[in-house]
Amino acid sequence: MKRRFSEEQIIRILKEAEIEGNARAVIKRHNISEQTFYRWRKKYGGLEVSDARRLRSLEKENAELKKMVAELSLDKRMLQDVLSKKL
């Protein structure tokens, strides 16, 4: 998935819409869909740039941990299968 806007740009767009009070004008100016704007607002609303960076690093760490758990679960299942066949 290609990221067209950075977290900094997204937060700036959201603050711009908040200050201006007209989300539709900001959406049109930045050529984004309403769905994208409201998804961004749900995810990044009220965050500062440093918070958004921290959120991205935590999401990346979470994905890596999930992958590790999946791999360990497969290893465990494989070992259980091997042990059950030996008995």
C-alpha cells in the first residue's frame, strides 16, 4: 500500500480542517475522499506529530510480535504432531 501523505501532513490537514471549520473545503483542496478524511480523523484526531510517530512504531512492533506468536504456534503444533506420531 502506497502512502501518499505522511503522518505530519495528515495531522496538518486535520488541524487545518479543525481551524477552518469546513472539512469539505479542506478535502477538496487536498484532493482526498471524505472517507479518507474521516478515517484519518478517527485514527489521528487529537494527536501531535510525535504521538503519530510513536503510534506507527507501536503498530510496527505489534505486527512483529504477532508474527512471532504465529511462528511459535506453528513450531509448537509441529512438535506436538511429531511427538504424537512417535508414541
